[in-house]
Amino acid sequence: MYKSHVYLKVHLNLSSKLYVMFDNMKHLKLIIIGLLFLSKSLLAQEKHCATEMSTTQIVKLRNFQSELDQNKNLLKKAEIQYIPLQFHITGTDQGVGYFKIESVLQALCDINNDFTQTGFRFYLNGPIKYIDNSDFYRGDIEAIYNTVEDYKSAGAVNVFFQGTGNQWCGVYFPDVDVVFVLNRCQGTNATTLTHELGHFFGLPHTFYGWEGGGRPSEFYVEKLDGSNCRDAGDGFCDTKADYVSDRWSCPLAYNLQDPNGIFFKPDSSIYMSYSSDVCQGRFSLEQQLAMQSDLNSRNIAKSPVNSDTLNPPKAIYPSELDSNLNPKAVQLVWEKVPGAYAYYVQAARFGAWEFLNFETITEDTQAIAKLYGTWSYSWRVKAITKANPCGQYSEPKSFSTKEVLSGIQDIRFENGFKFYPNPAQINRDIQLISKTDGILKVSDLSGKTILESDIKAGLENVIQIRKSGIFILQFINENGTYTSRVVCEE
Ligand SMILES: [Zn+2]
């Protein structure tokens, strides 16, 4: 199924080239030969990018490029274009294998950086959507074509992250207008998504016509002197000739030779080439103009959204070196940051951030981390705006957890005192066990005392808390003060 699909697309692709670029029949034979070469080689699956431009895209592009020559519509937009982007994280049917939220936010920072010159600023269309679908997770083309419309967000660029599959690092499907990116191909400073968004906005590869190791007919081999730059390759006259359809590190290890016999190396800096991610850093001016034109025709740009870089929130709780917290529900609390759209918070054992144990995005100023075991953890949080999740994290804070016996949520026995359960429930008994007499004070996070009670040595002490939230519990006896927190849930 996949192969026949590819073949069909190649056919359409070249027929459109025929339609748009040729009124001269003498080239027809050459094109057909080129077509045979190209389709044969495309059947070998590509590792980097599997995008094939649609007929509509090619027609649109060629029309735009002819306008470039007639000096029409050449005004580069001065103002920033705000583009809603919907991220979808796919997992297996069992809900396994999600891409990290942190990586998704990093991808948004990276594409906004890469598109700065173009004037495009992408922003979160809404919360990241999770899809448990093994077909999507492995990039099954038939499933994507048949059902992806059910998952798309209207009026936004839709980007799906998938976990496995070896057909591509990234792909844009023009017919269903979605981008799929393999998780492992979108690490920090990767350009996979940038490249695929270039396709989304109508750009071909710089080596257009050479995809899959094929060689186009002679007419389409771009010359270094620019004499056929509108007809050959990507049709842009400010991108250099490029014949390389395998991934390559820069500079190219060997020389290419153009039809005039001139040796050269292709330009590795263009995102639409197949040079390594580290080599790439720009779209050419004509490519930028073409994407702006495509964006205008799509009508998806929206009014400006907040793209400020926000200062990190102040982490409140757990405070530094809190110990023996119940790992099943560690409440993380921070201060509100004005202008924040949401907060991204994460926790990791020993602060090894590359191995996260917990992460979430929330509009609230607290989150419950479900952790495990008796470990030292660190946590940190950052405030984000829709178009800018790129600010600094708060200073990491450490705490430790203590696994408790099953059936008992939390038992503390320090300074001769323990209580349970924790988290407690509103208006339900919290049992306090003490070896000594003393005084118990319960206060809220602002320091206001909400409850004070005498504690007798023994097992019979019970209190109840009448509202939900986090409270400071202090037990004071002749030996000193024992402080802990109790979470009270609805
Ligand atoms: Zn591509």
C-alpha cells in the first residue's frame, strides 16, 4: 500500500511539473525519462524527509515564482505574523511512549528562532493533545490519511509527534495538511520541524527533482550561473544549485559538477537542503517571500498573542530539603507570575533533568507530582506565554520522599510524634500519635493559625481540618518543635 501510494504521488508530482512548466513538447521525452528514474529511486524509502509536494503546491509555487520575476507582490511583511500551532503527542494504544512536554516546548522555541527572519511567530493553539493510537505512533500512512482529520484542530498548523517508524524523520502530507515528526529527530537545536514547516508553507527541497537519489532530465539540472534557476531545482534564484538527496555533513565531502562542467559544493545553510541540522540556519529571501505568500492564502494568521519572556516563578513548597514526603502525592506550589499563560513544572530524582520523573503544564499555581520510592528529588518550574515557553526555570529545590507501607499513606515518627493520613481529607479524622505531651498548631501557608490543640501522650488524639489546601503542622514539646505539612483534599 505504501509503495503504490508513493508511486502515485510521484506521478502526480511530475505531471504537474509538466503542466506548469511546459508548453514545449520537445522536452516531453526527457521528462518521461526523468520520471522513470525518479519514481524508481523514490521507491527506496527515504530516511530524512518523506514529503512530496502536491500538484496544488507546485502550481502555487510556480505561479508565485513567475510573479517574482515580474516584481509583483514582493513586499516583505514588516509586522510579525502570529500562527496558531496545535501540538499532538501520540502514544501507543496502551498510552506508552509519549514525547516529553519539555521537548515539545523546546521545539516551539527552536522554530520561532528559525522563523524570526520570515516574520512568523508560532504559538500554542491550546493545550497539547494526547492521542493513544499505535498506527499514528508508528506513522502508518493509511491510518493517517483515513483518520487524521478527526484529530486536527481547525485553523491551526497541526504537528504530530510519533515514537517509532523508519520511513522518515519528518514528513508533511499536503493532502491532509499535517506534519509528522519522529520524536528522536526533534532534540535540542534540531531542524526537522523547521524543514517540515517549510514544506507546509509550500517550499520544495533545494534539490527538488533529485529526491531519492534520482537525477532529473538535463533541462532540470540547475546551473551554477543561474541561467535556468527558475525552471530547475526548487525554482528559487537565490538558492544555490543542489543535487544531494542523502543527508550530508558540511561542507559536502565531494564536489558536484553542473551542466557547464563547473565543480561546486551546495549551500549547507538552507533549511530545505539535506545538510545536517547543525549546518542549517536560514531560509533565503525568496523562500521567505514564498512562505509569506502561502500564509496569506491560507488565512490562518491571527491577532498578536503575548510572546514575552517571563521571569521564573518563586518556588514555595516543598521548600529546600523537605524530607519524608509521601511520594504518591507531592504537592508542588509556586507563586503566580503576571502575564503567564501557563506553568511548566518538572521533577527528577537527584535533579537529573534528562530523566524526568514528573512533568506537567498547568494554568494553576500548584501541581501534584506522583513519584515513587525513598529518594532525593529536585523540582523546578517556569512561567510561559503562548508564543514563548523559552524563559528560565526557577532555582531547583530539593526534597526527599519516603515510601510507606501499603494501606498507610503516611506515617511520621520524629521527635516522638507521628500522624496520618497525609494527604488527609476535609472534615475527616487525622490521627496523631505522640510519646509526649505537647501542643499542636495548624496554620495555612500565609502563617495564619487555623487550629490549636493540646496533645496527650498516646494514641487518642484526633483533629480535623475544615478546608482543603496545604497546611503547616507544628508539634511543640519540651524537646523542641517538629514541623511538617499536611495536604487536605476535598
Ligand atoms: Zn523535506
